[in-house]
Amino acid sequence: MKKAMAAIIVLLLLVIAAGGGWYYMQQKKQPQIDAERLKERIVEASDLTTARTYYTGIVRFKEGSVPLIDKNGFAMKYDAVISAGFDLEKVDIDVTDEEVVVKVPKAQILNISIDPESLEFYDNKYSLFKTDRKEATKQALIEAEKDAEEHASEKGLLEEADKRAEVIFRGILSDGIGSRKVVVERI
């Protein structure tokens, strides 16, 4: 009887040990990650565009003050692509056992690209004295960039870029952080 009882106890201990080992193996261990390595992975991309809009605008260019003598001007229609997002070198990352905290600056306009093929000129006014049309067009393009940036601000492009940041950073960082939660904070 004592041998049977000892065998049952040994068998029970083996089952408990096997169950504990199985449970231990099933537990997800948090991978060891380094905030600097994560940041290096992100910074490699340089800039991150999180929102983009297309815009068609018109700017007017005028120079000179005396009609027919030196007063010139024209209206220029253009198409632009405005991109907003983040300079990834300004992003900071902190890692704890429970979360990965990504500190992100507010979104900014990253690029305004005016399609040169879309330029159309209207309402041309010429003076008697020759003016530098290339310089006038260059100045009109500078004004077009300012106009496009104002449009982006009015239409909430930067706010949209900020909203999309959390989803994008979760996607970028989700691989390899285990069960940690990604938290995006504004700095």
C-alpha cells in the first residue's frame, strides 16, 4: 500500500512538473528591445509623410507702377501636391516593460511640389521696356508655394497628418515589441 501511495505521489509530481513546464513554455516572453535601436530603425526613413493633398491654385504677379512703361503682370494657374508629416530625427522613443512611448513633434509641411506641366498663364500685361520673364515666373512660383501652404493650413492637412501618426507608428513598431503597447505622445 505504501508503495502504491508513493507511486501515485511520484506520478502526481511528474504531472505537475510537466504541466508547469508546458505552462512556462506557453508564456510569451517580452523580447529584449533597445530604444536606440528602434529609433535608428525609424530615423533611417528620414521624413515620414502621413497626409497629402492635391491643390489647384491661381496666383497673380504684378511689378512696376507706370502702365505701358514698366507695369507688368499675369495670372498663373498651377497644380500642386502638398505633403505633411514628420522629421523622424526629432522623434524620441522610450521603452518600458509595458509600453513603447513614441514622442513625436507636431506635423509640418514637408514638401510642396508644383507640377511645371500644369502652369497656365492668363491676363498677360506687358510693358514697353523688356522685363525678365524668367525672374517674374520664378517669383510667381514662390508665391504659388506660399498660396499652397496657406491652403493646406486652411484645409486641416497638418491636423490630419497628426491623427494618422499614431496608426502609422503602431504599424512601424508593432513587429518585434511583443505585447507592449505603443503610445504616441506629442512634444
